[in-house]
Amino acid sequence: MRHLPSLNMLRVFEEVVRHRSFSQAAMGLNVTQGAVSRQIKQLEDHLGVALFVRTPQGLSLTEAGAALSPQLANAFDQIEQALQAVRVPNLRQHLRILAPPTWATRWLSPHLRGFCQRYPDISLSVANQASHESLAETDCRIRFGLAPAEPWRSELLVMERHIAVASAELFVGGQPPELHRHPLLHILHEGKRLKVWENWLAAMGRDDVDARRGLEFSTLDQVIHAAVAGGGLAVIDRQMIERELKDGSLVSIAPLEVVGPYGYWLDVAAEKEGLSKVRLFTEWLRNTTH
């Protein structure tokens, strides 16, 4: 058995050496000056020698302290290197995310730079499909839906905000295109049409338009591309088409915005909630989406 003082004593000693001040070391460690003094006294008692001496110029190392300091710094460096060698390839620092393809492309990807800069030690894997086997390895998922999902721990990140849009080339004399004269573009979710057109038309008080007609697409990105190309009119979550609205390739055909009922949910498996990589990502995600 090794007869070593506590690691905390050694950390305090190194911090005092760095600052040559008990008070500055206490600030760096976020403890009181008295706690630093006690740790140094306990270390000196353990070693049976004084490590510091007060002089008119401030705190100085004794001969024993000066001998210990570089050896301890080397030991901490070796510990850090050993931990780093184990931690980097370890899957605990590899965050696996499942996300809808359009949301991952249009929202997550442009924002990930901020997360990666803040947490460079966490590597990310973003997928949009999962088998039963890989789902067990997923740390968290973003899900498009109406309600929480069991047995995941679910929270609503953001509701969709639907607007009706068309390509700028379909506007004539500044007037929006007539709903009857162009195909309505529909998005399929789990094999069924989302009723975004029905909801938007009802909110507009329009009962003269048959929402059943038009074209169906399996992804929202396909709907967006078709709308930009002038292939029809679409009701889309404005958060997914910020770039197109800004550059004018898509233009709103009415001021109405319909919120929900669908939204994007964050699902975390109960056994993954305690992992630091999951906690950091979920906190970043909440702050970024709100």
C-alpha cells in the first residue's frame, strides 16, 4: 500500500507554489484562505518539514518545498497524460445523436460550431436512422412529434411556426400566387401527410381550397427544394427556411403564422442522463434553441 497524502493536499500545494500566495491560491481553487492554510499545514505535518516561509518579499519555498515542487509538477503532468491517453478514445466522450435529417442539416449543423468550440473533447456522431441495436447506443435523440415519448425522458425544445411560402418568381406584380393555380406541396411523416396545409387554411378562414390535392415528398428538404424551384406552394416551419427567407428565394404569401401542433423534442434515455457529455449537450441545446 502506498503511503501518500491526499491528492487534494498536493493540488493545494501546487496552486500555492504557482501564486506564491495563500489568498490567490484560495481564489483559484474556489475555497477559503483558511482551507488552503489547513491543507498546507496537514501536508507539512505528513512530511515533517516546512514547505513555505514568509519573508518581507512575500511567500517563499523552503529548501524542502523547492525540491518537492518540480517533482510534483512532473507527477501531475504524467497523471494528466495517462488520463488523456485513456479518455480520448473512450466511447464515454463520443456523443451519439439521432436527429431528423432536415433539422440536422438546416438547424443543428450550422450551430454545431459553437458546441465544438466550447467542448472540444467531445466528438459527435449525428445519424438520422437507427436500428434496434444502434438505438441502444444512442445517447440522445431529437424527435419530431406531438408529445413526450416513453420510456425516454422527453422535453419540448421548440414548436414549429408554419408559414405559407412560394418562390419569388410566382409573384406577379408583387401579388402572391393564387392557391388554386399552383400545386400544394405536402410532407409525409411516418407514411402519412402532415396536416399543415389543413391547419394553415383553417387559421386563414379559407374553405375554398382543397388541401388534399398536390404533390407529396418524403422529406422536408425535398419540399423546400421544390418550392424554391417554383414547383408549388408550401407551408413550412419558418425556422427551417431562415436562409431562403433572408435571400428572397422563398417569400411568404400571407402574414399568418401558425404555431404547432408539432414540435422538436429532446429525448434522453434515463440511464444516459448522468453522463457529462449528455448533460453538456442538452444544456447547450436548451440555451441555443430558446
